[in-house]
Amino acid sequence: MQNRILLVIVIVLSLVLIIVSSNENTTFFKPNENEEVSSKDISVLDTKTNNIDKLELEDYVIGVVAAEMPASFNYEALKAQAVASRTYATYKMENATQEYDVVTDVSNQSYITVEEMQKKWASDFAKYYNKIKEAVNDTKGEVMTYNDEVIESYYFAMSNGYTEDVALVFSEEKDYLQSVPSIYDNNSLKNFEVTKEFTASEVCQKLKVSCPLKITDIKRSATNRVNTLNVNGEEFKGTVFRNLLGLRSTDFDININNDKVTITTRGYGHGVGMSQYGANGMAKAGKNYEEILKYYYKNVKITTI
């Protein structure tokens, strides 16, 4: 009887050794080191350090949404921003002429790191980071196309009640970037209308013209933005005038009283493409991110890259 028991034990131990030996030679439970992870990288020039970093596209989009749109905005607006940001990044990648695709400041679209998000949101970091990350993940890989090509998806903060035709701002012809009403951009928003004060000599210095200051012949687009104006006999584009004086938009009124110049602007940004505050208003009114995007970008399709 004891011999039989010993025989059974020997057999069981032999089987265990065989199984263990077999498992040591298998890679079934190990990651495949040769397996390529399906991802798209973007080359980003950090304008603070002048370093060029390779970032996974979706991680980059999280950093852009965090920098470009208030995290408190409606979830559907954040999803619309994620698609617009990914589309813009993809467009730049496909048309890159430098050793990098994008830069981290407003020259392209702003980007912040996780560490910068922590400083920005402090105790709300986890809440806002997870909200933005989810919005990016929910739209993963989605971009906008027009005639089967990725679009240049301009966007900005707040309109004056209408977006602007791209030709009047960037001197480009793009059928999908037309002027549309943006009804949620209005006086109900904080800083919709802002007045900035200068001395006449400050304006002359910034514009590099001689004083006394005289502004005439202001010509406006159909959306009330200034196309051109004459300053001391020299014509300026409204976009150039805005940039030189650091104005919030090209929808402005000017008042000159002796040496005091007051300029009142409406809206914030260049006015082309999606209004971020307008998108938030649409989202709060029940529109989803696809409806928002297809409103601001005409006749586009949303596809996955």
C-alpha cells in the first residue's frame, strides 16, 4: 500500500516538473517585445526650451485641449475641441516643412505638460485632467476632412456674434471656413466687450507713424470687423492694426480725445473657424460635438485616422 502511495506521489511530482518546465519556455503570458504599438507621433518644438520632442498624438491633444479651452466647459465642447486640435495637428504633420510639426505656443496651438496642468488647476487637477482625457479618448483618432483631405481647422476663443471668412483674415481660400452666425457669443459673456486705453503717442509709436494721430476711412467686413483703416495717410489691414496694438479682435471702435485714445473691442481672437465660447453655448443647448463641428466647419466629414 505504501509503495502504491509513493508511486502516485512520484508520478504527480513528475507531471508538475514537466508543466513548470514547459511554462518556462513559453511566451504566452509575456509581452511581445517585437510587437509594434499602433500609434502616431508628432514632433513638437517647445518654444520655452527650444527642444524638439516626440509625443504620442493623443497625449499631445490632451495637452492642447488643457491649454486652449477652459476645462470647466461642457463635455461636448471639449470633445469638439479635441477633434479640432487633432485635426489641426494632423494637418500640420502632413504639411510640415521643418524638422518639427508644431510649436507649443499660439503660433500654432498652445500646449501644456501634465506638470503645468497641475499648477494651473491645483486641487482640481484630477477632476479636470480626467475630464479632458476622457473627451480625447472618446474621440480618439477622429479628424475632419473636406474632399477627402484633412482640413486646416482654425479655431479661436470668442466671436463678435459671427465668425469670419478665412480669406479676409489669412488671405486663403478654403470653402469650409466661411462666416456663420455664432449666437452664443454675446454680451452675456464675461469680457465680450473690452475697452483699452492708450495715449496718442503710444499708438503712433506702436504703428511707427508720426504724430499727431489721425485715423480715417475705416472699412469693415459684413461681420463688422475692420478690414482696413487709414492712419496718418498710411493704410493698415485690420489684422495688422490689431496685432500691433495688442487688441482682442478686429471688431473695434476708436475714440480719440486730445491725447487719449480708447479702443473698444468685441469678441476675442481672429474669428476664423470654431468659436470656443460659441461651441460651449451650443453644447449647453444640447448639441453634440459632431453637430458643433459641422456647424462651424462647412461640409466636412469626421473620419478616423
